[in-house]
Amino acid sequence: MSSHNDQSSKTYYTSKFGSIKKLSNTNYAIWKGNVTVILQAMGAYTIVNGEEDEPVAGNTAAARTAIADYQKRGA
């Protein structure tokens, strides 16, 4: 692997939802906006910012589906 790719992997976070420059001492405002967009694309923004609580455990199909969806987005 080239040193350019090694350097890129150290400075960028890449997922299927996009690629953003990792947080540094000088890029908080841009990083925050970029992370927000990725979390929204993942469907995890409301989990991360505390607006959505974990579903109550239950033994119904709906409860199991809600818990599985929450865990998938929060992982």
C-alpha cells in the first residue's frame, strides 16, 4: 500500500455513508456538520444525540423488531 493511502486512512473516516476528515484541533465545526450528516444517513442521529430512547424489551414480534432496528442503527 502506498504511503498516500496510509496517510489518507489516518486522516479520514470512511463508511458506506461517506468519507469525512477526522476530528483535529482545528476542524471541529466542519467535522460536527459532517458527522451529523453521516449519522442522519445511518438513521442513528436521534440515538446519538439522546432524542430517541432504547425501546422497551418485550416478547412480541413488534418489540423484537423495534429492538433489532435500534441496535442496528446504534451499532
